[in-house]
Amino acid sequence: MDASPTIVYRYKSGLYVNLTNRCPTACVFCVKNSWKMDYRGSNLNLAGTEPSPAEIIALARKEWTAAPFEEFVFCGYGEPTMRLEALLATARLIKHGKAAPIPPSMRVRLNTNGLANAVWGRNVVPEMKGLIDSVHVSLNTSDPAQWAELMRPMAPWAATGFEKVKEFIREASLLLPEAYATAVEGNGVDIGNFKTLAEKLGAEPRVRPRLDEEEAG
Ligand code: SF4
């Protein structure tokens, strides 16, 4: 594993941004501990130093010049919305044409556990309008008790978290171009009920294997 922290890394056709290691949940399926903060050869342990939007864009420009990518993804290890301002500022640089040669038409995706409204105490989805093209929200289940078991939220968000995640998905499906609700296979989840809830919230359900790219976020 590379010893220096990785801020941007490639996966498939995307460029992934490691914005923070902070997270309001400790999901049972998170691989950050078992993989020792390594993600397919990249060291995602930021060791307390979180990158600035300018730093991220400088690195992304270098990557683009080496080989263009199709998608710019806020992922992890960590919950990107813990740094909401930095997330939005970085997306703004791209969408406002200040990250050339990366085009403003670049698709910007957020992988999230959906707790941003709970963490920030307001509906933050309108702030993402025009900046985030796609959100993938780790909803995982239709059952509040199972959500708490799988996501293991920190105390301040344990009681109301599930409702807040549902609210976030509902808002995202109304205001943003694309909203997915995701679940991880093999957690004893009733996939039929999960899909029904995702669709009721206006999102497209997506069931993913236990070890794939979104587990980094
Ligand atoms: S999977 Fe993502 S949201 Fe869950 S604990 Fe790990 S970093 Fe946090």
C-alpha cells in the first residue's frame, strides 16, 4: 500500500475524491477497518488532514490531463457531507468552469449515507441543485430497527436518523437529476420491501454486492 494519503483515485471510468474520513455511522459492511483504510492499492487514511477544494481540483486536473475520466465522485472512506461546504465548493469549481480542462458538463456524483440533513440540522439538498448530478444513498433497508443495526449511527443521529435519510432521499429525488437508494446484498434484508420503499421515496433502488466501490463511501 502507498504510504502517502490518497486524495483522488481512479475506479472504473470515474475519478473518486477522498474528502474526509469522518463519518456519523459505523456500518457493519464498511471495509475501512478490515481493509486497513486501503482501497484497492490506495491509502485512504487522511490522517487528520483534509484536502481543500483547490487542492482537489489541482489533482483532478493532473488526472484529467493524463487521461480524461467520465465521472467525478465524492466517496470515502468517510461521509463526504461531513464537509458539506468543501464538497459544494469543489463541485462549484467544476460546474462554474473554473476547473478547466475538466469540462463543466462533467457528471458529479455523491455517494452518501443520507444523514446530511440530520447532521446539519436543515434540508441541504437545495444547496446541491445544479452542482450534484447524481446521489447514491445507502438506505439498505425499509426497517428502522434493522437500519440502526446495519448503520450503527452515532448517538446524536440514532433516534431520528432513519427518518432523516428517507427525507434526504425524497428531497434528492425531487430536486436532483438522479437519485438512487442502495442496499448491500447479504445482510438479511428484505430486498422486496427495500425496493418498494426506495420507489415510494422517488429513488431508483439498486442492490449491490458486499465488496464494491461504494463501500468506500
Ligand atoms: S460504509 Fe461509508 S458511511 Fe458506512 S461507515 Fe463506512 S465510510 Fe461511513
